[in-house]
Amino acid sequence: LLLQETTGYKTVLAKVPGFSPVVFDKKKGQDECCILVHDGLEAVRPSIVQVTTKGWFTVRGGTTPPKYAPMVTVEGVRFATVHTPPSVQSVAKRITAPRRWAAYKELMGNLKNLGLQQPCVLGGDWNISAVTDNGSNTHLPAAVFKSLGLKRVSTKAGTHGNRPIDYFGVGGVAFTFDGGPISGYKSDHRPVVATIVVEY
């Protein structure tokens, strides 16, 4: 399970039956994303990479910590998860919020530092609709995934309202959605479920 916005939930995540969390919390902001690994699966090489040098101002006047991306290899597939700065795309599909946009561009540029080798799955809350991101902007997921040798896979239905902003960059695997977005969870994002098969 590739999760975002998990700050403060380490104890809760540790109690999820049948799963073990890969979570880092030595520095502020490291626990914003987490990976839950099903018990019985081989999980090796857990690591975390800082993907922004600093945070940005929030609408409430605070400052966020830097962003990080945790990673782990499960049964030979490298998994990573990230949460990009929110509110960088308006309803009219124009880039807004200059400070957050600067952090967004930095994060996307630093994804190359994850050192992802195929087979791999990079999941995230990208806060950019897969529908409107046609690859023309080099700082947005479609173009960045392509530069990393990854294929973007997304549901057509919205995962946050009517916008599909939670999706994946994959390489060396066959990726098939099994369901979703799934309603009924106490979150403003709807999860998706997929089957992953390594391509030999």
C-alpha cells in the first residue's frame, strides 16, 4: 500500500492487521508518506530521499517541512511514494500558487535522485489531473515519468472529486487496475487497487 499524508499515524499504521509499515520519522516531514507491506512478502532495502530543500507557506500562515519519498523493494519490485505540493492547479487548469509551484518543480526534478531501477512502481498524490497533463509541461508528471523511462497509469475516474490526481509511474511491470476509485473511506481521496506482474 502506497500512502500519503500519514504524518502522526505511525502507531495506527503499526496496528493494521496483516501489514508492516515502512515509515521514517527521524526528521520532521519524513513520515508524511508511508508504505505498508503485506506480511509474508520479502521487503528489503528500505530508504528515503529528500525531494525538496524546504517547505512553503500554507494558507493558514504556517510553513510546511521539506518533502521526502520513502522506498522499499518488495519481491524484487522497487516501490516509492510521494506527496507533491497541493493547490498548484486551479479549477480552470492553470498553474497557480507561485511558491508551491517552485517547490513542485523542485520535487519533480529530484525524482531522478530516487535511483529507481525497473521493475518499479512510483505512486503518489500528484495534485495535477492526469486528464489535463498532456506532456507539454516538462515539470509535470507525464513528461517527468517519460524522462525516467516510466509509463503513467491512471484511472479515468476522479480520485479527488472528479480529478484523477492519484496515479502511478511504472516500469518493467504489467499494471492492471482491479478496482477504484473506491468510495466509503474517511478520506477526501479515493484509493485504487491494482495487480502488478513483473515483465521478464
